[in-house]
Amino acid sequence: MQRKIVKIDKNKCNGCGLCVEACNEGAIGIVKGKAKLLSETYCDGLGTCLAECPQGAIFIEEREAKPFDELAVIKKEKKLACGCPSSAARELKPAPRKTPAEKCGPSQLKNWPVQLNLMPVNAPYFKQAGLLIAADCVPFAYASFHSQLLAGKILLIGCPKLDDAQHYMMKLSEIFNANDIHSITIAFMEVPCCHGLARLVRQALEQSGQRISITLIKIGINGELLEKSNG
């Protein structure tokens, strides 16, 4: 049948994975570092992924394609929580250490609670604090979480995929407004859906009208620090 369907320009795609998160039907995946339409039958042609692509690599075309199969999408979602790599089962091997293993030091946790939904906006530990906003998988994957990421910071954790991102954004905006926050570090996993954490923190900061420096830290699923940059 002739219908509208997503098309991806591989030459423009940088493999960021934001389109994977935006596609509610799981029609798009990351294959060999590039976004790919996994199945014509999963794509409804509405193009919710277009606005999320920072490279302009996705557009809608009208061509012969298999019809959208909503039932197949529902069955797939029941079988697999999401179509992105974050739910793929993998056997992990510890990342090799460049230096001899050190004895475990003391906990660097300075606040409680740590779950963003539970944190009071006006908690005293927020005053003039540096924040570490971490996806909740990061402490399990990164062995040096306490010593290298958490030391000297106030911890807030959450999952940008499973929790209410809109609520997170509003809560963070309130925290930024109510306290003299001097820095924000965002730690997230390499899987595409986890990149949403950085995006919602930026949106919360913009909504608050505050100017606070941001540092981005990407952690690999094997436990290695992949990238550190200013956001």
C-alpha cells in the first residue's frame, strides 16, 4: 500500500539514539552505530521521532510500504519492555583496570533520600551545592562511582525511561530555583534511552531561568567511563 513512513539518512545520522527513545512503537533501533527502521509494520508514519533528531537525519516520505500493524506493536511491547538496547540481555565482563585495584574507601554519600521523587525541594543540603544527577543504573555499572563521581556532591537519582520525565523536569526546576546550586554533573549510561536524562535536566534549567554549569559523564555498560564533557 502507498502510505507515509519514516526514512533515515545514514549519512547525516550520528547514532545519538534520541529517535529510538522518541519512537513509542519501537520501530527504530541503533544498528552498527546508526539509526535504522527495524520494521515497516511498526512505523505509524506520524513522525514523533523527527523533532528529536539533532542532525535532521529523519524525514517522512510517501511510498509503497507494508501497513502499520498496531497489534504486532502491542504484542512486541508485552514480550519486550522496549525496542532499545537498554533492555537487551548481555553478559558483562569487567573493564580492565589501568592501575592496581584500590581498597574500597568510605561512602561519599552526603544526603538522604537520593531518589528524585522523594527529595524535598528546600532540603538544607541543596544550599550552594554541587549536584550529581545520575541515572539509577550508573552506580551499579561504574565501580568508582563514590570516589570519582560522588565525592563532594549531592546525589539525585532516577530513570528517564521508566519514571515520569515531566515530573522530574518540574521538580528539578523547583530545586534550581529555590537553591544556590553552583554546578551540575549528569551521569548516564551509554544506552539511547538514558540520554534523555541530560535533555530533561537542560529543559529544567532553561525553565528555571538559572545559569549553572553542566558536566556530562557517559558510562559504558561494561563499567568504563566513555566520555566526559561540558554540557
